[in-house]
Amino acid sequence: METPQQWQVWAQAGPSVAPIDVIGEPGVRQMAPLLRRRAGQLGKMALEVAYACLAGQRDVPLVFSSRHGEVARAVELLSALAQGEPLSPTAFGMAVHNASAGLFSIARADTANQLAIAAGAASLEAAVIEACALLADGAPQVLLVLAECPLPAPFEVFEDCHEQPHAFAWLLQAESSPDKGFSLTWRTRGSDDALPAAAAAVPASLAVQRFMLSGARTFEHVANRQVWCWSRHA
């Protein structure tokens, strides 16, 4: 899914999402080849949507969110370390959580504030809180980029949802009217707030993206000890 129309069709299709067959990687043609080659699948997805969302705007703070980040690179480095092989400095540099944000900044020569967030199943919500803090601190807009890939072996046995590769970007700004925009609140999870079945659950970030595109009024996401409540105000 790449175009707005494809995303809208997907959002209206219902709560279940079929597995996505990934063929190739995003082109990220706006980035110089020397930098682009350093990014893997997750990084290229994040960069592609960041460029598409921000276009030519500059000096916009960036919040990058990913639950797992470049864990596949980390597994490769750990495997090499266990086998006594030398580690690649480039691979190590691109395995850190803010690698994609760093590439985006270098490619654009943009010194705007950047944050990289990982907060488990609530990583998107944590990124929104960080973005709201930046807006409250005076930023006119904040770019939020989320990117996820399935866990690699041997960590895939710990997946708690149907992981799928995906990325999207939101350009956020504060809404002065309480009757417009969106709001995010949370409450402590109670005994009646059951976690979704692992086999049927899609990644929480995709579930929220569907809510944003579907026109629904509310959506609740259970993560750890919290219930995150998304609301649309027309």
C-alpha cells in the first residue's frame, strides 16, 4: 500500500489484515545513493514516508517511533560476535534506534530537533506524547514517523501480534478548538480490559492508523497496564 487511495481501501476492509508480501524496498530517490545504501528495509520505509510527508519543509522537529527498530541488524551483529568475527562499524552505526532519523537529518542538512522512541506495544502513543510536548514547547509542527518490521529469528517466537512490515508519517500540529482534531487519553487497565488474541491481533500501530483513516469516533488500544483511548472530534 503506497497511495492514499490504497490506504483508504485497506482501512475500510475491516479489522483483519492479510499478510503483506514485501517485494523489494522503497526507492527513497530523494536521498543520495551513498547514504541510501546504508539503510535497510525498515530504514528505507521510514525515510520514504518522511520525505513524502515533509516534502520540502525544513526545521520541523522529528519523532521517530519503532517498537523493535533495527533488531535484525542487531541479531546479525550478535551472531558475528558469538562466532568471533569482526563487527562492521557501519552495521553497528545503523543498528541504533535513531539511525533512520540520523540519515534523514544528514541527507537534508537539517538540524531540527529529533527524538527516537521505543515503548513496547505503546510506542506510537509514546511518540504522540513526545510530539505534543514539542508542540506545547512552541514547535508549529512535528513530524511523527513510525516504522516496523517483523522480528527475526530467534526472536520471532516472542511476537505477541501478527507483525507486518509497515511505515507511515503524520505531520502534527496543535488544534486550538476542542471540537476539532484528535485527542489521546489513557486509563489503568482493569479486569474487563482483555488483551487481544495474539493470533488475530494486528500491530497496534496499524490498528491506530486504520482508526485515523476509517472515520470511526473512538478506538481503544490495550497495552501492558494501560488502555489508550483515541478520540476523533469533528
